[in-house]
Amino acid sequence: MNLSLRPAEASELAASEALSRGNMASYRASRGVSWDTERFRLSWKEFENLAIDDGEHCCGYIRLLPEGDALAIRDIQIAPGFQGKGIGSWAIEQVKQMAAARGYRVVQLRVYPENPAMGLYARLGFVPDHAEESVLHMRCHLPPGGLAQ
């Protein structure tokens, strides 16, 4: 699989929103949280939105935002047909490389505690930082000399 990241096109907003809405529906439903289309659309303007391609298809999206001393993964969504193939791991490793190149020492993200992706995040070096409103905040500290290529 020949994976790459590219800036998401404005025309991909609807596809990214649908993927995020669908993948996260059970977590929101269990908390009684409704989807907020306007909030997603506003965040699209604020975040760095990247499409994950496999050479033929868009497999998902990863959305980034600087937060203090960290580059935050604010959303990572892999299309259902592409899940379990290492694409999420690859994308997160790319973000870690980008963060190091931009001078960040930390990559952080938020995850619902029951999300199976927590295991992935732990394997990739993320550790719990704190919990807030039923969401676990995790951080991955990058080595001072940067990451090995």
C-alpha cells in the first residue's frame, strides 16, 4: 500500500464530516450528544485537514491543531473498509514526524475510554494525561533530538 498525506480539498468537507459522524455515532449516542454540523464546518476552517490516500482512494482524514506546546490530533477517521490495515498507525507516525519537524515536543489527542483505538495510541507511545468530561486526554512526548526516519 502506497500511503500519502495531502491537504484535504474544500470539496472533501462533506465526506470528512460524514466519516467522522458515522465512526463516532455510538460514542456520542452513549453520552446523549448530538452531531453539530455547524461546529464541524467551523472547525474545518480552523484545523489543518489532511486526507490519507492509498494511491487509489481516500482512506480517511486526520485533522490537526496547534495547542500550546503540542500539535494536537483533533480527529482521525479511517473509512470502515480500510480499518485494521495499519493506516491509522502510519498516519499518526506521520503526524509525529511533522510535529518534530515543526519544533513541537508533544503530540496529543483525545479519546473516549471505551474506544478500541486506545490500545493503538498506547502502542504508539501515548500516555494518559488527564480525563475531562468522559474524554481521556493522551500525550506522546517526542525525543529531544527528533525522530529517527
